[in-house]
Amino acid sequence: KQLWLKPFGLFAEMPRSNGHPDQMDDEEGNDAMQISEEDAAFILGKGGRTKMKLSRVSGCVIELVEGELRLEFQGTQQQKRHARKFCRCVMAQRTGPVYVDANDVADDCTVLAVPQEAVGFVTGRGGNFLRTLEDEHNVIMFFADIEGVPKSDDHENLVVFGQRRGRRSAQLSAMSVVETKLPGHYTRTWRETGEVFDTEVDASNDWDTFTMELSEDEVSYALGRRGMTRKKLARASGCIVQYVNRVAFLSGTSEERTRAQEYIKWLFRQLEGPVYVDTDNRSASTTVNV
């Protein structure tokens, strides 16, 4: 078992354990979970939204048999394992601090260290900001203590569960919010070490993060009203685009990152005059004569 800490993030590596309750085979009862009446209401959420979110993020069909206070799971073994883990963590939020272990954070999980001064800012009133991030990025997010890791007086661990793209975009959104409250908290480390706070750089599938520093005016222009320009750049390029203070983080495949860089450069060139683009050898373009 291995756990180690780096600045602003926690990384966990641990082999699968057959004894972990979320990893039992179907014939060992992995299809259902008994819960209390209070937990049933918490899992269901207003209008069933929490249960639908848990199902959407895990990819597992989750049914609440209210008369028998039982959650039933339908899907692949991995989907059911994720669904049980997400449900367990959500129910833990009802009674107090959430605890996760190395098995939890080693599987489809990102952990971001958020400074104590910014925890309330990231959470939002009644947890509303975290819920907004969850809906926008299709993830599950909460603050938790991690077994085997000493609790810090300086920061709280923001745990993000879901698919890689959703987790990375949610993580960068949280970092952007922290930098609004505490400018330089993450970007100072980026300037000193080049740290991009992404543990899942993987050459085998071409995933990485490119960064570029912008001026104040450039950030304002590239963000747009209510962030619409940033979102447009992300949709068009297929790349995760987020601004952490004045640093643009572009996460995705090499092709996606290249497109995002080009689109941002074209955006700024519009401030100077006409933009000229060679479309002859571009597959991701359509020319319309007006």
C-alpha cells in the first residue's frame, strides 16, 4: 500500500483488494445495499435529483425500493462498484465528516488540496457551488478526510469522482475559484516548478496539459461575458479550457490542445484586424462564401 503527498494534491496507488466491500463479485451480493429511512431520503434528493446524478456519474442504474429500504444496482461490475462507493460517500455527508481510503481515491478519483481560507468559497452557500460544478462536469464532489493521511490544519481535501475529463474540468474550475479568493495559490507553484496539478498525464493515449500565461486584458476577452467565450473555445476545440488567475490550462489530447491554442491565438488576432487562416489542410473546418 502506498500513499504520498505532493504540494496541493494527493496521489494514491494501491492494488485492488478482493475484500473491499465495494469490489465483491455479483454472487457475493453486489447488487443491493440496505439503507436507513434517513439515508433513503438523502440518496433520493429533491425530486430524485441526487439519485439520478449518482446513476449518471457511475453509469449504473440505481433503483430505490422504498418499502424495503434497499438500493438496487444494475450495470457492469465496475459500474456497480462505483455506484455503491458514491452512495456510501453521499450518505456519510448526512451525519458528519466523510472518510475515504486508498481504494477509493485510486479509482476514477482526483483529490485537490483546497486552503482552509477558501473552503467555504468553493463550497458555496448550502453546498450550492459544489452542486453546480457536479451538474456542469458530471462528477461527484465533496470534502473528505483520507485514511492513512494526517489531517492538515492548512487545507481540506476536495475529492472528485467521475470520468477523467469531468474530473479534470471540475478540478480546474475549483482551482480558478480558489485563485479568485487567494491569488497565486496554485499559479505561484506553476511559475516556480511548472506543476500543472494533473496526475494522469499518460503518453499512451496522448493526454496532457498545456499552459499559457495571459495578460489581464487577454483573460477578460478570452473569458467573455459569463464565461461564454471560454466555453465556446472548449466546445469547438474539444479541449478542456480553464483560466486559473491569468494562466490558461488546456487539458486533452495533443490534437485537442493544438486546436485550443490556435483558436485562442485567432481570438486575440481579431483585436488587431482581419484573421487569415489556411483551411486547405484542415479537417476540422468548413468554409462558407458569403
